[in-house]
Amino acid sequence: MRNITKAIVFLLCIAFALPASAELSEDVKAVLLERTEALTALMAEAADSEAYVKLYVGENSQVLETIRKIGSADWEQRGKGTAYVLGGGAIEAFVSASGVKLDDFSDSLQAKVRQAVAGSIPMAAVSPSGDAFIAAAAALRSGTVFVADEPFPEYVLVFLAYSGDYGVLCSFVRGEGGAVSASLVPVPADCESRLRQVMGFGGLLGKTESLYEEYALAE
């Protein structure tokens, strides 16, 4: 799993530099924004709850301090929002970069691996932020499952910036019957700019421009 995490971090960096393509429908954009904001509010409530933090963190002072800082951020002053839609070959590239191929799995395991890899992107994105932040993000990770009324992309990553030192990353993974799983974690505000620093390595993976499409959700 560690190899997959490293591969996701690396490939996620490339995603942030890719040019925009055809627009998502306004209805889907609205759903992405609404669901991400709702999970952000839930995450912020958890960070502010002494009982919740005690249950999930215990007495680790570094993690407690990190959660305290996250909880004290202004989670009502949202900045820009961006959706990164993963194309059909993205998950295959993630898995291949870890040294295995999707063809190595049965059809049922392929579906499980695809969903697991796509859903783990937010946690993988915070891995360079240190052990305390990783533990805090894991404790505050918020998720939901809903049925999409509109045609919905298979894999989407949403980044929302907020006032201060933090933002959020939320993955959306479409399953059977239109069910969509969403998973959100807090991230440092400089997450996007920090990931862009490794853009020069994108050429090692070939035609990465076909793996992602970028859409503005909010300015």
C-alpha cells in the first residue's frame, strides 16, 4: 500500500498542472461544491469537539495541537474551488506506477482496487506534511455516500481553499447504481503549489495529459 501511496502522490502532482478541457455540467459542479462544503462543515465540527478528539486521538500532544489549529481555522471563508476529473487510464497508471498491473487481478478485485486507490488520494496528498498532520487528517476524515441524480464522473478530486492555513481535498468515486462515495480531509493551504514543484518529472510517465481534466468550481 505504501508503494501505491507514493505513486498517487506523484501522479496527483501532475494532475494539478494539466489544462482545462470541456466543462462539467453546472448541475454536477453544484453537487461537487455542495457535498464538499457539507463534509468540510462536518470535519470542522469534529475538530472543534473535545469528545470527538478524545475518542479518536487520545493524549498525543502533537496531534492534538494540530487538530486544535485546524479547528480554529475560519472554515466559513471559502476561496477558490477546483475539480480534477480522472480519466479512464488514471487508476491504471496509479497501479502500474506501484509495480503491478490491474490485469493481475480478477474483475471483482479490479473494481475494489480502483475504488480503493481513487478514494485514498486525499490521504496520500497529505503524506508529505508530517506524521502529526497525517494522524490529524485521518482522525478528521469525513465521508458520505449519496446517489447522483445527474450523470456523474467516475473519479473526481475536489480542492477547496479556505481563509488561513488550510484547505480541503475531497475524492468522489462513482459506484454501481449511481452511488457516489465521497471522502474529505483537511490539507495545508499550500497543497497545490507544493505539489506543482515536482511537475518536471511528469514526462517519465508518458502521456499524462490524457489522465486528467481540470475544472473551476468557484473563484
